[in-house]
Amino acid sequence: MSRASLVWFRNDLRLEDNPALAAAVAAGGPVLALYILDEHAGAASRWWLHHSLTALAADLAARGAKLILRRDDPVEIIPKLAAEIGATSVHTARSFEPFWRHADRALNAALREAGIGFHRHLSTALFPPERITTKTGGLYGVYTPFSKACFAAGVPEEFYPAPERIPGVEAASDRLEDWELLPAKPDWAAGLRAEWSPGEAGARQRLEAFLAGPVQLYDRNRDVPAIAGTSKLSPHVHFGEISPRHVWHRAMAAGGGEGVQTFLKELLWREFSINLLWQHPTLRKQPIRVAFTAFPWVEDAASLRAWQHGRTGVPIVDAGMRELWQTGWMHNRVRMICASYLVKHLLIPWQAGEAWFWDTLCEADEAANGASWQWVAGCGADAAPYFRIFNPVLQGRKFDPKGDYVRRFVPELARLPDGCIHAPWEAAPAVLAHAGVWLGQTYPRPIISLSEGRARALAAYRKMKI
């Protein structure tokens, strides 16, 4: 009789194209499906995780298996569970975060001592980080040659259908409700519930809606926050409710136009971020460019709070920060504007912005979050130079010319004319009064003038002497 297998779900919360699950089912014996709580997740991610685990548990139950929930050290939990059910193998998705890499090494040693195989499968990335290397065998630090190498290597076309039947194994399990992943009072998740459908079915629906049309115009519309021009797949991909490999090949099948090619390059930015985290385990905390450890950042709690809550007095920045708070997601172009404003106009350390995004983004991802913040701050690999400072007013006028995005998330400015909605402080008093806007009362004045912020940022950069 075939021996049992244990599948440890991590950021691969799906049945379709899940190589760890497929390998366990193919072994022919009973399968224990396990999820161990990731204690590092931020509040929005915990909300998503609750609903994603609920969906996964239902999908497993429909095929005969129960999702076992545990919290604590995987190195303690998994060998005991494996011995309890007589498992000869443990299967999981390969993880690239430093904490999980360390846990995997310790778990591998513990399972090997017990005579149990530990098998890690490529499931959350397109390539293993060590697969895409330079001609000299090194790892890439620049995105463009990295992306070209990925296109040249080709994404494997393997695909594992969801098992029709999973012979489950019973074991003691925590109750999901006892993990208290959902907000108590106040309930801040109404906007998240209205926006998202966590789970594998929701991921498929989101992908198909994107491929049905928006992907063809992705190169032109992805920078316009007022329209639905992006895929909004990032939380689903982060939690592994759909595999990046499946997304890649479905997009490839949609045609070879500029929209599709631009979208594929965005998938490769995620891959590049994983590559950077592999090389720089302290990516979330320490700048890749060591010179930036001497940057003269400013500790300004009041300005940080104003930025966090969309009260800076700069409409496009405030719209983005309110979208993040309300929906657990922010448009990518606006992310760059908001991040640039924090680390340049306000001179607040990028780590403070990264920490806020970690707590408020549904898709908070150690690789992508750290790499993107370092890119904006000018201290990362292949980063935008620090002295290139976004003017948020010009950015707003370029990418939200009619102010539709600002009007949606900053409704107190909704009656302003298009020409002054991105800089209400420039409007005539009569125009403001007619629109019901009273600066400093109904909407804040800018917490710093853009010219002053720019000059201060450039002066700080010069102090580094690099």
C-alpha cells in the first residue's frame, strides 16, 4: 500500500497547477493538506489570507481532503505530523523569503533524520533564482538584461490540472476563526470586501476579465489610474491562488501585441524582485547601495501620519493613499508618485513607507515591496536616480487629466474644475468657494511646498557625496 504524503501549503493556495499537491496525489497514498500560519503578514494580508484559506478548504473538501491548520514553528509541527500519519514524504512550494529559507534548511535536516523526504517544488515563481544567470554565471543586478535572459530561457509549459480526488487524512486542526485574522472593531475591511474575491475562483475570474480586452491596451492604459487598465492580479498571484506560470502562458496566448509584451515585462519585474531578495536577504530593511546608509533622512511623525492617511494637501498623493486604505491596493503609477513624495519631498526614510505598505497592501510581498521601495528611493539595484524627483502635480495632470481618480478618492475636491483639481492652492478664492473647498478646513494645505521639498531633497542627496 502507498504511504501517506504531507503537502505544506504556503503561498500556493490553489489546486490547479500546484506541483507540490500534484506530486503528493501522484504518489497514490493518502494526503494530509497543511497550512501553518505566517505570523509576519500585515493586517490587509491577514484579511485576504482568512478568505483565501476559507476558499482553499472548501475546494479541498469537495475532493475529499480536509485543510489542517496549525500555528507555531514548522520545524516542530511538520515532523510530528508526518510521523503521526506515517508519511514518507513532505511536499511544499519553494519559498525565497529569508525566514522560510532558514526554516526549510532546518526542516530538511529534521525530516532527513526521521527518514522522510522533503521535496520543494517551483510554484510561486517562473524560474528558480539560480536559473537566470549572466554569461559569467553571476546573478543579475539590472532589470533589462535580466528580462531579456528570461525571455530567451522560455517559461516551461508544464501544467498540472486540479486533482479530481484527494484521499484526505484526518488530524487535529486549529479553527480559522481562532486565528483572528479579520478586523474586529472598527471594521475597516468594507472596501476590501467590495473590491476583491479572494480564492482560486476569484483569481481565474480576474485573469479572464483582463485577458478579454484590457491586456491588449495595457501598454497605453496601465498608467491611467481612473480606468481599469491593469490586471489587479497581484494579490491573487502573491497568495498563489493562480500560478505565475499559468498567467504567463494565458497572456502569451492572448496575442503578441505591445499590451501583452508590456504585461509580460511586468511579470518579469516581479521575478527580478525575487532574484534581488535571493541576493540581498535584508532587502526590506537595508539599502543595496551602501552609500545610502548615510543619507540624511528626516524623522517627521506628523508628516508621516499625514501621508499615511491621505492628508498631505497634494491631491494625487492623497487619492493614492486613500485608495490603499480603502481597497488594500493602489494603482502602480500612483504608487511611484506617493513613494517619491514620501522619500524625496518629505525626506522620510523609505523603510517607513515600506512598513506602511506591508500592513495595508493585500499583496504585501517581501521581494516586490522591498525592491520597489528601493527603486523609488534610488538606493536599490537598477534604481531610478534619487535626483529624478516626480512633481506630483505634473504627474496628476498627465495621468489623471480630468481628475476622475482624484474625485473618486478625494470627494471633497470633486467640484473643482479640471484645471486646478491637482493644485487647489493655485485656484482663485472664488473658484474654491464655488466648489465648497476651504483650504485648511475642508481640505489641508500642502504640508510642504513642492519647490521647497525638491530643493531640500537635492541638498540632502549632495551631502552623501556620491
